[in-house]
Amino acid sequence: MSEPSVFVVHEFSIRAADQAEIDAALAVIVSHIREAHPEVLSCQTYKQWVGPRGHRGYIWLEGFESLSAMDSGTTTPSCVEAWEPIYRLAQDGSVLRSVWLGTPDTLAMRR
């Protein structure tokens, strides 16, 4: 398997009371991607412990081999359905989406 070099990044904040529902929704999205989107090489989720985002902040990354691999995917009604709880429960104005490029191994370290 190739390492992702392109990442679609979703950032959003939710009320602490909605955390269990969001975590369940993200698990559904992982299952959906695993079954329906072979172009996605990886999914990662991070929760903000402290920081500038509204509490509780989330960052979701979908990794792709390339920009063309990212562009090859299609949004389906089941995608929209899977993401519905995220957009419904996200705090107003907190949803950000972006595309990030990976960097060479010399700019990273993992033990």
C-alpha cells in the first residue's frame, strides 16, 4: 500500500454533550469509506484536548495517494447520509475543509 501524500482535512467543533454521537458517526464514516472508497488510503481522527477551537474540536483526515486519486472519488447519497450527523451537530461556523500535501520523510520523525 502506498503512503498518503494528499490529505482532505475536515475540522469542526461540537458540544461536549454530543461527543458520543459524533464518535459513533465517525465510526460509521470509517466503515463507509472502507467499503465504498478504495481511493482513500487512510482515515485519522484527532480530538482537541485544549486549544483555540471551540470545545470539543475534531480534526478528521482522509489520506490519498495523489491529487488525481483524490479527484477520482465521487460523493454518493450514502456519503451525504454518513456525514449528516457531523454537519448537524457541528457548532455554527466551526466546519472547515481543506486539502493538505504531505512533505518528504526528512521533515518527519516516528519512533
